[in-house]
Amino acid sequence: MNYKRIPLGPLWTNSYVIDDGNGTALCVDAGGDPADVLGWLRNEQLKLEAIVLTHGHMDHILGVAPLARATGAAVYVPEADEALLSDPNKNLASEFGYPVEPVKADHIVHDGDTFIVGGLSLKAMHTPGHTPGSTCYIVEQNGEKLLVSGDTLFARSIGRTDLTGGDESAMSASLERLAAIPGDMPVLPGHGPETALQRERELNPFLGG
């Protein structure tokens, strides 16, 4: 399993291209012009099969529609955030002043869902708090795992709960759930540097550190 972090858009949102080593890839979020993602796919000779969204805020979906159009990739969206994909008042586009092309969901993701993209297995964990539908994904291939945490968990920090749809108590419960994941694995957050689950358990004050 390989991954590439590609920051995109006005809020420098982390998009990740994760591939199975055999030419099949998925993209997590797409927060701006997807030209850099498309360039990486071309250079690495990867076919994008899926665009997997952690939540529906505008800075994570700005580039989804054009990326899906260019690649034919299916779009996976957490159930409780589906409405954000076409509502600028809910996805913060109207608040921040960035027009977002509406996104069509091909697959609705529920808590506990497992789906396959090439040689990659993804398990969805519904982790509300930043948005009602915020979802983390454990991506696994041949025993190797990583956690895509979106805007729920950052390096030494967490996502905001004071935006439309935020819920502080739900965030606390979601963080407890993440802290209880056994073992260690890389953590790929929606903003900022990559980290690791055990490091966050030890050092992140919001995760018990």
C-alpha cells in the first residue's frame, strides 16, 4: 500500500491518493483544483476507482465533481453528510465565499461498512462532532493498516465543533472511539502533518495524552 499527501484548495486541505501497488487507487477528499491529483495519477500510472469523503465541508469537496468527471471514479459519502454536497449553507461554501459544484454520491457510507477498492479494504467508522456525518476510515492491505481521520483527529489537535453541524459531546465520544482502536498505525488527517495513533494517544491532550 502506498499513499501520497497532496494539499489542495484555499484551506490547504490534505487530499490523499492511496494505491494498492497494482495500479488501482482511491482519493480521500479533494479540496480544490484536482490538477495535482490528476498529475500524480498519470505519473504513477494509476487508475482512480473511488473518491472517498470524510465529510461534506466545502474545503473537502471543492474538487470532487471535476475529479470524478475526469476519472470516472465512484464517490463515497457518509450518510449524514450527503445533504452537504449540494447545499452551500450547510457545507460552508456560502460562508467562505467559494462556489462549490454540487457533488453526486454514488455510494452512501454507514458506520461499520467495509468496501473494497482494488486490493485495498476500507472500514468506515462514523465519528460525528465536526459534522454530523464525519467518518474515519481504516484502510488495510495484507495486514498493513492506516487511519484516515479527516477533520476529526489532527496531530496534537482535533477538528472544530463550533461550525454549522458541530457537536462537542459527539466529538468527545468519537475521540474515545478512536483512542480505543487497538495497536498503532499511521494517521492521515484532513489538515496538517501526518502522525501516528499511539503518538496521539500519548501526546494529544484531546485523546488522553
